[in-house]
Amino acid sequence: MTKIINTFKDLEKECEISGKKIFEITQEYEAELAETNVDSIRSVVKKSLDAMKEAIQTGLKSKEMSISGMCGDDCDRLQKRFSDERALFGQTFEKITTYALATIEENLRMGKIAACPTAGSCAIVPSVLVGVSEDLNTSEEDQINALITAGTVGRIISTKVALAGAVAGCQAECGVASAMSAAALTQIRGGSVNQILNAVALAMKNLLGLTCDPVCGLVEIPCVKRNPFLAIHAVTASELALAGVKSKIPLDEVIDALEQTGQLMSPMLKESSQAGLAATKTALDLKHKLFYSIPPCACIKNDL
């Protein structure tokens, strides 16, 4: 039985000893665990990749608002902006940001998405992976390699920290998704195992303390706009790592800090919608309008 790797130090050591990349070690382990072959594992990952691409294309074409009416047309607005005036950072920036909005808006419409690692952070990995792959003409095989790499990062982090805003705040959702995206992008661009792990550390440690304070208790504000922001954050981490910039704090210790920060974070800032943005005057007005200004159902009798 292949050894289960639950730390990034052990992962890097195993890659060094075996001469294999992160995705190779992972797909072999998963195949052994599932008593199948590597091709079958890659086929499953391809389904997730296809779902990501489908969500992007569906989202790009839709202006349907969420049930709350608060979100749903930002992707269309951004596409119009870029059709009139190109983005300062170029075409890839345009794709990443619009793809992120397209995907997260599909989530709030209850469309099909790939939670990566969660529904509220579902747009970060796809927007970076697909947007960059299109512009670099990255093969499907290499895209699958990158997605497996990202998944490995998410799995190892999850052994210490539950990837849920209610447990550790948004640092454990959008923060981890950004770190996973940095890993995927660095893999696509030919980074070494060490560079991939440094990209993860650089992305993750700069998002420590990110709270989960959804307005009206919905995965809309600030979740929708947070996805494109942290997709670009992942690109920055990858660029730095590929340049040889290293995190002074080892990645496993960064994850320890993530866990500790989540434990110290007030429960009011962990998906309860009792503080932060969710407790602002405007947010409370929106909540009252959405949930408490609904006329009573005409079919309900006064004597019931």
C-alpha cells in the first residue's frame, strides 16, 4: 500500500526520492486506493474539468439574477467593459476575471459547478486553469495534471483544517482555492515541485484571517466578487514562485497558522452573518427587505 502523504514536507520528499511530479504520485495513490488504474482516475478528473468549462460557457451567456435579486449580472457587465476597452493587464486577465464571475454566478443560480474546494470558492481554480490554458494552448492532459496538483494541495490542507467558512472563515474556502490555483498554474507553466509549493505558501499566507461574513447569509455578497480577486491573487503567487521567490515560512507551518487563525477567529465571523459586512447598516436593510417585507400568503387563514 502506498504511503498516505499528509504533509507538504513529506510530499516534496517523496517527489525528490521517486523523481516524480505531484500529480504522478497522487494519481498512482488514488488508483491504488480505488483498486483501479491511473487512466480511470484521470477520466474522473476530466469530468470535473469538463464541468468547470461548461459552467464558464453557460455563465458567460447568462444575465439571470439570483433568487435574491442581489447578484447575477456582473459577468455581463465586465464583458461589456472589456469589449469597449481592453483590460490594462491584457487578454489573460480579462479571461480570468470574466470566467471567475461566470462560474460563481452559475453557482448562485443553482447551475452545475465543480466545488473546488467549495461552492463559494468554485470559480477561482477554473478561471485560472481554463483562462491561462486557452491562452497558452495547454493540452488537455496538462490541464488534468494541473487539476490533480491543485486537488492534492486541497487534500493535504484539509487534513488539518476543515475547508468550510463555518469552521475557519473564508481563508479556508477562497483562501485555499487561491492557493490551489497557484499550484495548478505553476504546474502548467513548468514549475518545479519546490516552486509549486512555494506558490501555495505565498498565496495562502497572504490570505490568513480572511473572514466569512456573507450578507443575508447567502453565498453572494462578498463571495461573488471575491472569486475574481483571489484568482488574480493566485497568478501573483505563481509569478513570484517561478521567479525564485520563496516563502520564509515553510508551507506546513503556514497551514498550522491557518488552523490556529481559524480557531481564534470569532464565531461571529465564521458564516454566522452576525458581524463584519453582514452586520453593516446596508446589509441589515437588505436582509430586512429580503426576508421580512414579504406579504403573508393569502391562502393562510387567520384562524389557523
